[in-house]
Amino acid sequence: MNAYVGTATSRVDGRAKVTGAAKYAGEFAADLLLHGFVVAATIPRGRIVRLDTSEALKVKGVVDVLTHAHRPPLAEQDEAWKDEVAPEQGSPFRPLYDNSVKFNGQPIALVVAEDWETAKFAATRIRVEYEEEAFATDLESERAKAAKVDQPHKPRGDASAALTRAAVHHEADYVIPSEHHNPMELYATTAVWDGNGKLTVYDKTQGVQNVQKFLCSVFVRKPDEIRVISPYVGGAFGSGLRPQHQVVLATLGALALKRSVRVVLTRHQMYGLGYRPMTIEHVALGANRDGTLEAVMHEAIAVTSRFENFARNDTGWGEQLYKSPNSRLSHKLVHLDVATPCDMRAPGAASGVCALECAMDELAVALKLDPIELRLKCYSDRDQSENLPYTSKQLRACYARGAEAFGWSRRDPAPRSMRDGKDLIGWGMATGVWEALQMPVAVRIVLTANGHAKVSCAASDIGTGTYTIVAQVAADALGLPIENISVKLADSSLPQAPVEGGSWMAASSAHAVLGAAEEIRQELVRHVQAMPASPLSGVDAADIILVDGTVAEAGDRSRAVSIADAMRHGQVERIEKEKLNEFPEDKSHARNTHSAVFAEVKVDEELGVIRVTRVVSAVAAGRILNTKTGRSQIMGSVVWGIGMALHEETVMDHRFGRIMNANIAEYHIPVNADVHHIDVIFVDEPDDRINKMGIKGLGEIGIVGVPAAIANAVYHATGKRIRRFPITLDKLLN
């Protein structure tokens, strides 16, 4: 039997998804199901002085309208509303808690009716009067009010003095706009009332146990009174790390009415959730004439809400990529009357590395150096923030492999020097970096005598392929065909798992599977060696493996007993093992993934229209468990990077504090016509230090560096440096 790990294995859940058998949070049936529609605030700051629901309640089919003045009890303390990934400081938002309005689009009422259309219509009959307060939603006009937040980065040397004396220096602001999540699946919750006071909550989330604990805390319920299930997620990318307000509202409705309630947000209402915060990234680089760095300074000024501090690592990546004896990094927040931002694919890095890599390209131009040559001159083999070596770092190989595949050696460095008819051709590149994280995860495996195994874990599959990865690892570890492995995920009653995010789930779940499978192997070995005249009698237990449905000697497969016979002689019909895998703490090495991204753009010289015609992404991310789904992860990330570079921007009218393009007609994202050739290269990167299987993660690394590579290519094509994203044709033509 061939091994599955490391191969291009098709998704085990693929058939369920393409046939419609896979059910999502807003699709689960329930008897006497009610539907909720959210009413949102239309001012950015103030309080509700009158909320008249009388006309809505007269609509036939409306069961109730829940408001801050009419609802079941909710927990009062801030701590009760904090989930496991909540920002470090602040008071989490509480829907329908009181009469205060904290941001435009805040939910202020829930109309519950017999069907969704009736609830939506009745919502238009609600009348609200506000007492408005002065507000601010514009980061740039409020920039002077930015306050520094604690970050782990310590200054090294005297960066200001080094920058002043540097032979060549570059300093600029790079503006990354707010960007909103637009996953295919809308946020939805179906809270099913069982008639006895218990709820089964089907929720769109990246962490069922996080949501279950949160709901028990908010509604003061015992753990066995609320069960959360989320078998399939149609895209989340960080938006589902925290419990979103629709899960609170659906649960609130079910508890108030003692009936099942479903709440599905509209696309417009999705813009009332978290988002990638707008940032002003100020980068200053000082270099010697040979290209070696003397100073790196990076300051990020980011949006957050009035009620929570949301800050991620925008500025620390230069410490991991480029040698410099002097550095100063800082992160500042501006509190505005907006919803709290949230994680979006590669939070911090997607924005911060974009600015850093654009600045490195500008420095290369000033030094008249090839952009790859500059990066190699500044290459750091250590994480300078903690002065640590890496468990592995094959970034040099990424540069080499990517450049060769792209044809970088044929690049004419002069801007506007490469053409294809009326199109200007630009070639740009950038570096990507992300963390290689791993978390404690528990897995239960039940092996039955017919040679089938069921693997269970509370981990979510947010579309990244966790079902398949778990099945691959289990099949190899148990010596069974993958068709004999069934996987159950994303049920809060299953063995513990963290939220799925940060690119840690593949490595974390795989090692938990290995641990449980090893305990099953040990039990099977005991049964086999206890058999009369066992062919494995006297063989060291460590030399016995599970392969092709048998328990066999590793060096002599003819000495084997079928799993069925081993269990029959052991008088067991099933073997059940649960294993919590925790990774030993190791602070002696830094753990990261890396990439080199090369982009080609063609720019219509007369119209300014930009097309990204080629992208090559060379990725070093340890052992790749599934080359098929892994390639898809990187390709999807590259597409999102194209969106960051050229399309995505949440536009707010600061006179009203209101998002003006809260739909996917006017919030532009890449479509098929925007995506051309994408080449993904996985650079071999053995890493026996990070974990037993040498696994890192792929979810985030694919987007980091892509916007900068495209921006650098646009400069090379046109000679115009655009530092405010997205790069749209009007900015090129001005």
C-alpha cells in the first residue's frame, strides 16, 4: 500500500461538498424553526432613546422582537464576554446589551418570525430615535491621537542615529486600507431547542469549543446544556476565530422563545463584523553603499474600536528577514467609532510585510542593486529580536528556485523598459514570512475488527483540508486504505482542539493522530505476541508496524498477522484510544515559514489598466502533507494578494461613519478574468527540530509578500511608485 502523506490526495469531503450533502450552519433542519433578521444602527455613536417595535409586531407571522429592553438575561462582567482569542485589553461588544451605539451597523434588534422574508419585512417597520454624539472614523485625520501599545520587539542600537549617518536611506508611508471578509458562506447560526432546556447550536465558526464556552459564559449555562457543531465552513480566513454576534442572537432567540431559531446575516450585514484594520505603515531604511543595512525603523498606526485594543505584529518581520545592527519598531492604535477589527489571513504580516518589501524595493532602486541581490546581502540566519537560529530556513533556495522558474535573469532593471505592444511590462518580487505555530490537540481513534477506523476531534475544517490531512495521517499510521478512515470534526463534545487559525492545525492535529495511532499499535502488538505460535513472537515491539491491514515486522513483511485476527485473538471488537498531544516547549529556535514571490504585470500605457499575468510563489514550509490541497492553499492566497494589491478597499463616508460599499458589487475582489498563470513551487525543507513530522503550516504564508511583489512590478512597468493601496488606474494616471 502506498503512503498517503506527502502525496496529491483528493479531498475526502469533496464529494459531499459538490453533491450538496455537506450541510452548513444555515442549512440544518429543526421542527417549528423560527427565523431572525437583524436590525442595525444607522449612526456611529450615541444612544437609543426610543425603539418602537409595535408596527413590526403587528405583521402576520412575527413572533417577537428582541431588543436591549426586551430579552433574556445576559452576563454583565467583561470577563464573561471574552473568548479564547479575544484582544488583550478592552470590553468585548455585547449585542442587544444596552442602549449605547458604538458603531454604524451595530445590531440593535432581532425580529423573529415564522419565515425569513416576513422577519426582513417587519424589520422595516421598526422606528428608532437616537441621541447622537460626536464621532470619528477617519484614521488619517485622527493620526495625531495614536497611542503606542506594548509589543514584544525591543529596540536594538540607535536606529535614529544610524539612519541619519547612513550613506543611502529611504523613508515613506505605505497606506493599507481596511479590508472586509467576504467568504462565500454568509455568517449563520441555527440554534436548535430540544424541548428540555438544552441547545444544539450549528454555527459558522473556526472553533466550536471556543463558541461553546463563550455561550455558556454569556448565558450562564452548564457545559452540557449547549453543544456547538460546525461540520463544514464555506470560508472564514480569521473572521470566525471569535464568536460573531449572530450566534449570540440566535441563542438569545431560542432561549427567549423556547423554539429553534436561525439567524443568517445578509452580505451587507457582514460588514458589521470584524475586518483587516486600516494601517499607516511608516518604514525607514538606512544602508551602506554595498547594500548592507545599518538601520531598520518600522512604525504601524492602526485602526481599532473605542472599546477594544486590537493589535497584531505588523512591524517585527524585518527582524527575522534582514540583518541590521540597529532597529526600532512600534505599533500604535487610533481608537475610532467603528467595530473592532479581527484577524484576516496572515494578520499583521500581510500589511506589514507589504510595506517592508515595497521599501526594500525602493532601497534597491536607490542603490542600483537587483532586488534579490539586496535581500541576499541583508539575509539573516537568525531571528534578531531574540537572537535565535531557525529550526529551518530555506529562503535562499526560494529566491533561487523562484527566480529560475520566473526567468528573472532576463529582467531589464530600468523602469518602462519592457513592453508588449501598448502594454508596459513590469517584473517585481518580494519576500514572504510567517510563523510556524503548533498547539495542543486531542484525538480519539476507534479501530474496529473489520479494519475501519473512526477519527474524532473538535478541530474545525475551514475549507483548508483538515478532514483530508487527518485521514491521510491516520491511514498511514494505522496501515489502512484511506477509504477505511472516517473523520468526524467540529463538534464541541469531541476531544479538545483550539480554534483553527494561524496555520497551526495541520501540524497540531497530525501529531495528535500519530499519538493515538501509536497507542493502538502497541495494543495490537500485545495481542499478536500473546497468540499461540505467533509469527511475531520474539520480535522487538519497536520493530513491528501496521501495514496493509496487518501487524507485521518492519524488516520482513511475511511475518504478519491481520488486524482482524489480532483483535479476535485478543477478544476485542474495537480498540479506542484518545491522545492529547502537546509539543515540548523549545525557546532555543525561531520557527517560521518563508517564500519568494515573483509577479509580472502588464499595464495599458494609455488607460492605466493593470493585469497580473504571472505569479511564481516559491514556498519553504517544512514537509508538505498534501501537495494537491497545499498548492490550492497557496494559489488561493495569491489570488487574495492580487486583491490586496489592486482591488480591495472598504470605503467609508466619514460624514456619517458608514461603509459605502458593503456588498460584493462595489467591494471589488479578484474574479476569474483577473487571475492568470500561478506557479507554486514547494522548496524541500527537512526540519526534524520543529516536530516529529517536520510540518509547518501553509494557510497564511501564501499571501504574505504578494501585494508588494505586484506593487514593485507596477513601479518597474510604469516608473510610478504607488504607496497607497489598492493600486487603481486613477492613481497611475494622476
